[in-house]
Amino acid sequence: MPPPATSTLGYTPPDGGWGWVVVFAAFISIGFSYAFPKSLTVFFKEIQEYFDVSYSEIAWLSSVMLASMYAAGPISSILVNRYGSRPVVMVGGLLVGLGMVLASFGTSIIHLYLCVGVIGGFGLAFNLQPALTIIGTYFHAKRPLANGLAMTGSPVVLSTLAPLNQFLFDSFGWRGSFLILGGITLNCCVAGSLMRPVKKTAAPVVSTESQSCVERFIDLSLFKHRGFLIYLVGNIVMFFGIFAPIVFLAPYAKHQGIDEYSAALLLSIFALVDMFVRPATGFVGNTKRIRPRIQYFFAFAVSLNGVCHFLCPLLPGYAGLVGYAMIFGVAFGMVCALLFETLMDLVGAQRFSSAVGLVTIIECAPVLLGPPIAGAMLDAFGDYKYMYYTCGVLMLLPGIFFFIMNYYNYKKLDEEQRRKNTAVEMKTAEDSVPQNLSQNEDLTTETEKLKS
Amino acid sequence: MSVSCLHFSSQLLLLLSFHRHVNTISENTTSITEPRVETPAPKTPPLAPLIPTQTAQRNVLLTGENHTEEIEVVNPVVLNLECIWPGNGKRLPNITGYWTKDGQTIETSYSNIQLENDLYRLIREFTIMNEDDLGNYSCLFGPKAKVKFIVAAPHLGEVRDKPIVSYVGDSVVMVCKMDEKKPQPISWNWYIQNGTNKVQIESDSNAHKYKITKDGNKTKLLVYNLTESDSGVYYCGAVYAVAISMGYMQLRVITYYEPLKPFMGILAEVVILVAVILLYEKIGSRKHGESAGTEENKDETNNLSHRDNDVAVAHSSTRQRKV
């Protein structure tokens, strides 16, 4: 059983009401954070010709943006810990908007790297972390569902931005499109304004003097947290292999002789399945049977990815690829929906902000290195199947790791909980008998609430 | 193909043969003229002399009533086209056959065709020297059967059908590519549409306005210092010995005001929404604060001042941006 986080939060999260508006706002912020860098690929061809650069130089634009987004994680966490989610998201929206507007006047590719990549990336980081954090403050009992719904923002915004960007490009060229996209990303400020800080009925915990300057801003003691370390190690390995199969799906299809439109359709199928699986996973993760053991559910999802990639080279023809795209869509959607829910489950909502900042900056390396390494593998072996087998291994290993380590972790947590319960019982037994009864009731009602 | 096998042979035979004769000069090429190409005389590559010394042959066995054949021509060539028709079962001993070019009947081509071995044959030689000789050549067996040969220079692939958009004062790059698998052109030309004429763009004299790069089967036209009058249709031509294969693209030059209008619209929408959301919250919490006790009032005022700061921050930053 995960530790009863309600007691550590110090208040009862609403689990509804304005919370659903916050979920919608988080949907927008998370959607832009993940989908925006991917959606810019529509403009690459023309920008490449305009600045007379190679394809890899222009592809770097997305990478720089993604890298900045992940690297700025800790800064975002510190700001959220200090000021709350709302101001950070609004500043984030302004940064992305500013970055895009400046980029529309760009005179060199470096100018674009700085404006779109660095400034834009920071802005997106200031959207992602606070959006995830605020869900943890508004929800506890329905948190997996809320997380699943919010994470659905990514495929939905991507499906909207892709044709929109094409339309903007046809109407205004790349400069005008960047200007208008700057305006569109300002809507993250609207999302931020919806992120009302939750009403806390109890006073917040005052930081003790024993904490160092850094620790007051970001919780580095997380590195001693067992659950956090399990999550971190598993995720680092997982992120090496998570994005490469998506990047190479269309090229793999074309390599097999499938035409360009059918290859693009595979990605659409994948995105569509992903879109529906995320809220469904959130719903399933919320059920009485799964919620207490949600780490196993996540481990299953990760392993499913691994198995899926192993099967890919074995499935013949276009029908096989369609099947693969669908199963991959399910597996990927499940992982994404549970990705941050499991972290919240392990470290608790209070420490989540610092945890996610630390996780994203460490994940920066595998996220960036994954697809190029896969590409290099492809060049070396000339056959896609080795790359898929490797990605399969890179997903299956963390999956199994999560199963084993979380089994161990759950056992330890149950032991600690039992010890805490007996300690509390002994303490109250020493005080007075009537109080003893009410304390037990409190503990049991909290755990019952969690089970529901 | 719906007519049963009783009438035709069941296989679709397509006989292709290309022979190159070094010494072939037929009666159609008595005048050895330079092919009329709209460029300064191209450097003659060693394999393609100006006199068509190449001969190509296409034989088509027609099953059904219609067939279309595409023939790609790069250098001047003498084209030997043959149409073979098994007839439609009536087995007439004589029928009239003739050739057309681009729908116009070639008067001298009328001939009486005898039925030999159950087949009617029409054969004719065409000299393809320049652009005027390219087109659709068809052989017709009476009114019944037709084979169309489309004789053309290699087509450009991947030409953008939507207009390229650029801005006043900015520059633009237009690209034309010939497929890797197709023969490489001798050179590339660029033209701009002026009324109904195509005017060739010279890159040397106007180096500060136009720049043309030619790179085998790819070419780029760079236009600097764009003005609205630069909008229009541009043509790129792949120069081959026989003709120039054209592709076209449209350039649209707009001012910065065009994207600025939707941008300002979206900006206004964002500012209005943020203001409405924050004001609604302020009003809502003030109402709640009035009806509640002192302790909650303290929380509310803290939240309110926090929110006031947010509104002020949002408004001041947007005010700066509007300028």
C-alpha cells in the first residue's frame, strides 16, 4: 500500500469541482509542451532551403527545444515550489510566445536555435512541470484518472497542430506562421490563469533551519528515496528506447515498399489509438483493484511496449504494420498516462514538483540520444529489425525491473506502515482510552478512502 | 478485354526494342538543322550530336480498343512506331489506317492495310528534332482501334502546386528537381511570366536581385529584395537536346501586415480571456469572503493580493507587447 498521502498533504484535495477545470488547463499546457516541438517539422524543408543548411542542422531545432524543455525542469520545479503553478505557467506561455515572435524575424539558423529552441524550450518546461504538479494538489482519490486525462493533451494537440501548421505555412510562409504560432502558444497563459491555487485549510509546513540554501528550493533528499531511485533508474533505460520506434515507423514502412500516404496513415492510427487509451488507462488505474498496486500496472505497460517491438519485425506486410501501430499505440498510451502518476504515487504530491524536475533533467540525455543511436544502428546493420529488437530489450528490461523492484518496495512500505500503525496505537494507548478509538478510526477511514 | 478469347490472343504482348544505328539517316532528316532551343547553343555532349543518329522503335500489340504508351525523349531521335491490331473479328481483308499528331490527321499517312496472318500493321517513322515534334502521335485503324504514343521530354517531379509565400524585403529560394532516375538535363533555365511571354532570367547582370545555381539534376533560383511586383509565375526549364521541359511555380509576396492581423486577434483573445478568468475569480472569492468568518478572510486577502499581482503582471506585460 502506498503511504496515505492525505495525512502528509495536510488538507483534503477537492477531487473534483474546479479540479476538472484545472485538468483541462493542464491538458492544454501538457499538450503544447509535448506536441509543439514535434509539430514544427512541417516548416523544416523551407527553412532548410532558406538558410541553406543540411537536414540534420534543421532537425536539431526540435532537439534543442526538447533538450531545453527537459534541462529547465529543475528551474521550473524550484519556481513552482516557491510561487505555485499559476505564475510559472503564465510566464512559460509568455516565453514561448516571445520566442516564436522573435524567431519569425530570424536571420540565421542560430537565431532560430536560440529563440525557438532555448527560449521556447524554457517556456514549455515552465508549462509542463507546474501542470503536472497542480493535478497532484487538486486530486488524490481520482488522481490517476485526472493524470490520464491531462496527458491526453499531447496527442490531441499534435493532431490539431499538424494540419493547422500546414495551413499556416501555405498561407503565410514560415515567418508568418511563426508569428501566428507565437500568438497561439500565448493561450498557455489562459491555461495558467485557470490554475487557481488550491485552498489549503491547514497552514503550510515551514522549512526548518537545518535545510541548506539549495534544499529549500528543491528537495535533493529524494535521491535517498527508495521509490524515487527505482523510478529514476528504470526510466533512464526506458527513455533510450521509447521514441525511436515512433520516429522510424514511417521510414520502416517506406523501406518495405509501402507508399508515403499509407506510411503516414500508420502514424495517424498510432496517434488515434494513443488518444483514446490515455484516459481509459487513467480510468482503469483509478479502479479499486489497480490503484493500490498501480506500479505493477505501469510495469505491465512498459513490458508491453517491449514485447510489441519484438513482434514488429515478425509481422508481415502492411496489415502487420497496422496491427503493430495499434498495439504500440495502446502500450505507449498506457505508459504516458501512468508516467507521472506513478511518480506521484511513489514520492507523494508534496515532493512531486522537485521529483519531476530532477527526473526530467536526468532523462534529457536518453531522450536526445535515443533516436540518433537508433539511426546509427540502422546505418551500421542496414536492417530495421535489429533496431526494433534493441528497443524491445530497452523496454522489456525496465518493465521487468519495475515488477521486481516495486514488489520489493511494496513489501517494505507495508512493513513500514504496519510499524507506524503499531507505534501510533502504542502511543495512544499510553495517553487515554477514548482518544485511542478515534485515532484508529481516522487511520482506517483514510486507508478505506484510498481503496475506493 | 471484355471480348472473349475467341477473337484475340489471350496474352498482352508488348514488344520493345531499341536499336542504335550509328549511320542511320532516313529521308525525313534531309535538312540537318540545329534543334531550335531557347538557349545559347548548348555545349554538345559527345554522345548526342545534333543530327539524329539514334533510332528508336516501339511496337505495340493492341488488345482492346485503346492503348496509351509514353515515350521519353532526351536527344533528337528517329522514332519508328508500329501498331499491330488483331482485328475485331470481322476479318475484313482491307481497312483504312492513318496517323494523327495532337488530334490533327496527318494527310499523307492514309494507307490501305491488308490482313496478314490475322494481323493489321501500321508502321511509320517520325523524326523528333525539337519541341514542335513532341506531342501525341496516334495510329488509328479505321474508327475502331487506336494507340496513342505520348512523346515528351522527361517531366519534372515534385513541383509544389501551392504558391510559395514570402515577404517584402525578404528573399526566397525556389527549387526545381529532376528525378534521380531520369536523365540529367544539359542545363537549367529560369523564366518569369511577363504578360503572355516567358522572359528568361539572367543571373549575371542582376546579381543583387537574382541568383541561379545549377547542380546536375537540381536547380535553385534565389530572389533578393522582394517587392510585391515580384509575385507571379516562375518557370524552371530542364534543358535537353530535343526540348526544354518546363515546371512552374507561383510566388506570392505579402507584407508583414497579413500575418499580423490574425496575431493581434489571437493576442486580444488571450488578454480578454485571462482578464475575464482572473476578474471572475476575484469577484467570486470576494463574495465568498464577505459571507465567511475572519480566519477565511485572512486567507482570501492573501490569495487576492497574490491574484492582483498576477493580473498586474499579465496586464503590464501585455501592454508592453502591444507596442
